Amino acid sequence: MPIELSPEDTTRAIASLRRYCDEQLDEKIGELKARLFLEFILKEIGPSIYNGAIGDAQAYFRDRVADLEGACSQQEFDYWPRSTARRPSP
């Protein structure tokens, strides 16, 4: 499943990559180079990040489902308190 960004996020990511290259690498790159670099990152590295996030989500939900009975169960037949049980008449 390819990772895609919205047009707005793509524009912001390209601007961020250009700024990073300029400020951290002292290298000015144009929009085309930044776009190609972003496409590379999404195709090459993005799946590892995506798969890690899916694994984290699975572990989170697995933990929640494992404790579903403890978190969601309700005591049955709890209307009558145990200490006030009726005694048979003499």
C-alpha cells in the first residue's frame, strides 16, 4: 500500500525539506529535487514507519481486548446485598 500525502501536506513537506537542506546542510535545493527526495523517502522509508505504527496500534488494541472482561464486566445478581439476605420465617 503506497503512502501518499495530501497536496497540502506534500507542499508543506517539500518546504520543510528545502529549509532543512538550506539550514542544516548549507545546500539550497529546488522544488523538483525536494519533491523527488520526498517521493524517495515515502517509498523507501515510509513503509517501515507505517508498519511500526500498525504494530503499535495492534499491541495497544490487543492489550485493551485482553482486559476487556475486567474493564467492562459487571457483577451479576448484585441487587440484594449479601449481608441482608432474607432468612426463612419460623
